[in-house]
Amino acid sequence: MKKYLIIFLLLLASNGWCQQGAVMSGCVASGVSGVSAAAVSCTSSNDTELVATPNSPSTTASVQDNWYAYPVGSLSAGTQITGVTAAISDSGGSFGGICELWTDNAGSPNAIVGAGYTCTKSNLQDTYPPATEDFLFASTQTIPTTASYWVVCKKADASALNWGRTTSGTSGFKYSSDGGSTWSTSGAFTTIGGVIGCAP
């Protein structure tokens, strides 16, 4: 009888230790799940420049209806993206611009990654040449697939955009004059194409 009483007391005690969160080998409390470290959210207050904006603008070029794109290279799945960067200005009025992150198709921009990978500024800067600035998405986005991506910028209204550019530097830009249906290689050293966020 004493033997069974001792076993019962031991089982009761071990169950109490589990419920109190005691760490012991083989102790699993019913209905209690393990606790892992909370993932740190990526925001504009703790993000970093994952891909630097190429070139520093020294002059501007009005490209009217053209869309400009820059290849940012491969981004890893799980990378949190808060926005992109570009150096663009309006025509001296209160005009807007849009910058987005696009997928790649055979070395050219294909389509926006998703609905949230975009930022519209209703009134761009008037600085000439324009300074590089952040185009922050409405919420942090997570890269779905390890692949190559592009930053694509375009005007948001009837204005003509002025793009910061230099006479030398990093090239590789493309432009589209038909709303992104076809893309041509640009010889300009345009200053768009940075990506900001948090590495996985």
C-alpha cells in the first residue's frame, strides 16, 4: 500500500512542477505550449539599406511618360521589405510619383510583386537635382521567393517627372514608354533602385 501511495504522490508532484513551468527532462504539461522568442518586426525605425541606391544625382532629366527601372539583384525569400528609394522630383508643381518592387522576367521587369509593394507620393520634391528619398510601403512586405527583382518608378498623374542622373556611374537601367509592356535599355545613369528592409 505504501508503495502505491509513494508512486501516486510522485506523479502528483511531477504534474504540479510541469504546470508551474519547471524545466525537466520528459516533463510535458497538458495544454501548455513551448514559448519561442518573438520575431522582431521590421519597420522604418529599424530597417537598413539592403540595396544601395546607385549613383548620386548631379543633374536631372525630364522623361515625360517613361517608366524607369533598375535591377536590384537577388533578394532572399523571407526578407522583410519596408520600401524602396529613388531620386525623382516633379515639374515644379504639386505632382506625384509611384515607386514599386517588381519581379524579373528574362532580364526585364515583369510585374509588381504584390499589391502592397508600392508607394505613391502625391507631391514630389522640387529639389534640382533631386535628393534620394525613401518610398515607404503602407506596411512591411515579405519577399515570397528568392529571385531577382526590380525597382520601377513612374509618374502618378499628368505631370512630367524629373529623374536625378549622373554622367557616369552604375548603369543597367531600363525604361518603358508603353506602360511597362516593353522595356528598352537606357544609357542614362539614373538614380533609382535602392531597397530598404530587414534581412531574414
